[in-house]
Amino acid sequence: MADPATMDPDSRAASPAFGLLVIGDEILSGRRQDKHLPKVIELLAERGLALAWAQYVGDDPVRISAALRRVLATSDVVFSTGGIGATPDDHTRQCAAAALGVPLALHPQAKALIEQRGRDAAAEKGIAYDSARADNIQRLQMGVLPAGAALIPNPYNRIPGFSCRGPGGGAVYFTPGFPVMAWPMIAWALDTHCARWFQRPGAWRERSLIVFGAVESVLTPVMERVEAAHPRVKVFSLPSVDHPEWGAHIDLGVKGPVDAVDAAFADLKTWLTPFKLKTGPELQR
């Protein structure tokens, strides 16, 4: 299983789909609010990229393994947060190995980093580090990773995350659930392994207009016509029933490369004309 960093830069010239897996019962139960989704969207947008999908999974090994098996069979680049600790409710490391069909093994570099963290913590307390102490041995479980995994540096406390490449050609980057650790680790993974897909700032654009008194089923043929005529753009339709300023309306528009959006938006407006719809402001993002 190759390190994603060693992938041939020319083997996937087109940008892959980027996904997010948020793992943990505490999110689904409401005990903690997920902060990863908006942050990952932000980190990707800063690099001219976009999130294609996100999934929440509880601490259920069967479901985690199934989710990982599915994404590892694709060419997607996926960021996974949570479940890589060493307590009984942490299953992600084991599930990643099961999904890949490889054994777990103590990663030598991860072992060294975890032990160094233990020495640093002991020094801060003014005590000697004892590698044979039960809690220090238990912490090494965080370095027991799927065979062939590559490490993701953790600037917060040294204890690394890891990445795996799947049979579909994509990669999953596994980070802790703590935002203070996960976010810089995801940024590192993007800058280290995904830079060839970065787009210049402003390379992606959206243009839309507010439409009143219409239903999506009526607008669908126009949307399909725009996408057929402009294959580089996507049409979007965002209905709202209780907007504080515009009330019931549809935010109808196109998104895509800057050089393709204006022509598609012009056609969208032209092809809406026969419907004689009331429209509101035009928006750009």
C-alpha cells in the first residue's frame, strides 16, 4: 500500500472528489457539535477546491468498516476525523485495516513519536519516563496502524495520524477528533499531497438570481438545457420558504470555472424569459 505522497503526479491530472468522514457517537447524540464540516470546506476553498460529500458515522465497527471499504474503492481523497485513540470506543484504526484486508502493526516511527511525547510529558512533571509503565504501554496502541500506513505529523502533541491508499487509487487521511489537532493535520495533508490539484484564487465562481413564484419542476427543463449547453458548469436550485428578506423563493444559478460561468448564466436568464417570472437580485460568489 503506497504512501499517497508517492503517487505519480501525472496519473490523476483531474482533481479527485474530496470527502469527509466524521466518526463518533458524541456527534450523533448531540453531546458535541461537529465543527469539522465547515472547517474542511474552508480549508479546501482556500486552495481552490470543494468538498464533494460528507458522512457521519457512530462508533460502530461494522458501519465504520463498511464506510471505509466503500471510499477506499474509489479515487476520492477523504479526510476522516475521530476514533484513532486507544480507548475501547476507538475503532477507526482497526476498521481501516479490516477494510483494506491488511494486519495491524506497531509503526516504528509512530512508536518513537509516542514515546517522545511521553518523555516530554514526564519532564514537564519533573519525573522520570518509564517505558514499562502500564499507561505508557497502552499509549503505544495509538501507533498500531494498518500495515503500510504513512504518518501524518501532529503539531499539537506529536502523536501522529496516518494515511492509507485504497485499491481504487484514492487515499484516506485519518486524524483525531480534536479540532486543534485535526485541522492543521488536514491542512498539512492538503499542502503536502494535494497541491497539484490546487486552483488559483477565484478560479471557481457562482452566479445566481432570486426567482419568485416558481416551482423547481417547472424550472428543471431550463436547468437541464443549461447543463447540456455548458458541460463545464453545474446548475443549482436552492428553494427557501421562510427567508427573512425574500420570503418564499428559489436561488437559481450556475457554478463552475470563471471563464465558463458568464455565458451559462446569460443563457439561463434568456431561457427563463418565456416563463415571465418575477425575479429579485442577482448574486455572485
